Amino acid sequence: MNLSRCPLRMTEKFVVFVLLMAGVSLADGPLPQGWRHPAPQQVSGKWRSESPSKFLTVRGDFDGDGQADLAELLVDASGQHYGLFVKLPSSSRNWQKISDGDATELSQYGIAAVSPGSYETACGKGYGDYACAHGEPNFLKLSTDAIDFFYHESADIIFYWDHKLKKFRRVQMSD
């Protein structure tokens, strides 16, 4: 992390550095216990330069309560696993882990915002028998923002808030 251009005094820069190393997001409070932001070498793909957040952070109103929510791709303390976490200010749970996997694959995973609307799913496109066999719809109709969890230049899944079940659900969008 290069703090040399930051308009803070040296002591303030040190405090910011310590907080970030401890897993504290200055804007959103502490990260989930045992989780941290990915190390630069874990997310160094050139394709990430297309996003100011490097496709690691997404904001939106995922649960439709009018408040900004936060989704982040994080790495556990061992550096072996990644997790997709969502923080909903209106929830009694601080962070919710909605997906996870092997951190060696994180270099190819990213997240992006999805606006409300209607989207054809993998089942609707005729991709993969798996999605259709598990009752996924042909079209996903979103009334709130959602999270596109994707493998660079390959498959993607949309995570969206189910208002009836009060939890995140997932739908395969491509394979």
C-alpha cells in the first residue's frame, strides 16, 4: 500500500495502515472476524483495472430497505479460502457469507452490481441441464440491486435478496 500521496500526516498514515492491516474498513467498520482483504498478488489480473474496486467490492440496495449495502470478496486469515460477504445495515447479523471457495481461484473471480430488471438465466438460454433441473427460472426479475459473481470471461451467478425468505438466493446466469 502506498500512502505517500495521501494528504495525512505521518502519524495519521500509520493509524490508517494499522487499521487496514487489522481488517478494518474505514467506511464500513470491521470486516468479519478472521477475514481480510485479498493480498495484491491474489487479485493482480490486468482485467481488474476496468473497475475502481478491482471487482472486489460492490454497493447497492440489495434488500430494498433504502439503505446502501456492501458486498466484498474477502480472504480468510490463512489465505486459503475466499468468501463473498454482504453487509446489510438493517440486518441483525453484521456480515453474511453467501459463497466461498478455494483462494487459489480468486484471481479469476469478481463481483459487479446488477440493476433491477429482467434477465434471461442459464436455464432460459438453454445452458446446462443442472440449472433447469434445480427449478431455476427462465428469467430472473429483480426489484432491487443484486450481485453478479463471475468467473472472468466465463460463468456467472447472480445473488439476489429473496424478500419472502429474508435471505440471499442464487441463480446461474451462464456456464
